[in-house]
Amino acid sequence: MKKALIVVVLLCISQQCFCWGFFGHRKINYLAVFLLPPEMIGFYKTHIDFLTEHSVDPDKRRYAIPEEGPRHYIDIDHYGEYPYKDLPHNYDSAVAKFSADTVNAYGIVPWWVQTMLGRLTNAFKEKNQVKILKLSAEIGHYIADAHVPLHASHNHNGQFTNQNGIHGFWESRVPELLADKEFDFWMDKAQHIKNPGQFMWARVLESAAAADTVLRLEKELTQTTPADQKYSFENRNGITIRTYSTSFTTAYNTKLNGMVERRMRQSIFAVASFWYTAWINAGQPDLKKLSNKEFTAEELKEFEELNTNWRNGKIVGRDHE
């Protein structure tokens, strides 16, 4: 009996490390396609399966490339108190003030999104279909990450407040359980973003401001919930895992007053708008007349290696991002 329990616990840990967040990222990229204008939506809908599936490639890459981790978060509370005026929003200025090692150690997501936007814009200018698809899928991931409150906090998994696992709880369990049943994803069409840097910093500051609420409300709910009702066991793909119970998850979402839904909606709108912005900034190329439509053998091998690494390896760098 004791051995069986140990196996279950280990499987729970494995599930949290390898699978949280995939549902949300795929959902966000998928729904972002439907916010695009007529000139883009046909192309993006044709390739919606690729954009959905490869939305999680940046997370998989964390199992092979140490530099990948900081692209997903920014521990902005390291730089003082809200609204963190000591941290320059210009990357070079931030590096000059705090050093490259410090800036990279505490995360670079708002800057990395801008880098990815530049790359996607160039792909549109080149009319390179392979690059457009790959970069569209991946920029969606980073934009969505910036909308997660605990991606803007050094206490990113509740490790300093005895709330280990809260990251996956907010980012994965809540949407997996409630997104298809209760969340409303009807929203305005994508818009051209005139100042992408300013846009991303606003989203990061919103995330940072919400981080304390995410932690506080979970702790309050835990204190009023019987210990045997916080978690439950579920079977996923033939594996028994321990996860937050349906009742606890629903109660937490209620206390959050729809925060997860709002941030998902904002993520979807932002992803679609960044795709649209890159296309506009590239001169609105005709997406029916693209070149480089097939991935090379080397590129296909890279996708396969990503799948192998994340299934068999260990994250290189900070966990739970």
C-alpha cells in the first residue's frame, strides 16, 4: 500500500512538471485565429492545427536550452515596489543599470515578445510561410505567459508561502476544468498595436498587481476548506494523479471573480493583435502568395527532438514557468 502511494505521488509530481499549461496555450492560439481580419484568417485557419499544437514548443524547449527559461517570465518584484519605476522598460537601459546577468536571471518576457514580433514581421516581409507559422505559434506562447500573474512574481509557485503547486493550479487546472463550460470567449477583432513595447509592459504590470491576490485568495480558501476536500484523484491517460478537486477549483475561480477568464481573453486578443500588427508592419503581404511552404528535414527533426526532450528530460533552469 505504501509503495502504491509513493508511485501515485511521483506520478502527480511528473504530471505537474510536464503537462501544466498546455491546454491553456493551445486554447489561446486556437481562438486567436478567429479574431483576424479576412485577409489573414483564411491562411491562419488553414494552419490552425499547427498553430495550436506548436503553441507549447517554447515550454518543450526549456528541457534542452538554458536560455529559454527567462523568456517566459519576469520577476519584476525584484526591482522594488509597484509600479517598479526603477526598472527601465528599454532593454539596453535595464542592462546598463542592473547588468545583463541580473536582467536575464530575473526574466525578460516583455522584451522577448518584442524580439519575436520583429522576427515575425521580417518573416511576413520575406513571405516565408514556414517562418510565419513557426513564429506565430511561438510568439503566442510568450504573450500568453506575460498575462499570468505568477509569471511576474519571484514567488512564482508559492514556494515562499507554503503554496507549492499554485502556479499550475491557476494557469492549468482552472482553465482545463472551466474554460469550455463557463468562460466566454466572444470578443473584439484584432487591432494594430502602435506601441508593442508599451502594450506588453502594461500587461506585465497588470500581472504583477494581481499576483498577491492569486496567492492570498488561495490561502484563504485553503484555511476554510477541510483538508480531505482540497485535492482529489483522477485518471488521466491511464495514470492516477492527485489534483485540486473540482469543488475547490470552482470555489477558487469564484473568489478570483473571473480573473483567469479575463486574462485568457486578454491573451487571445493580444496574440491575434500581435499577429495582425506584424502583418501590417510588413506591408500587408498577400498570404495566398507565400514561398517556403514545406519544413526542411532539419526543421522536422527539431520538432521531434523537442517532443523527445520534454518527455524524457528535466527542465533546464527555473521550474513551473
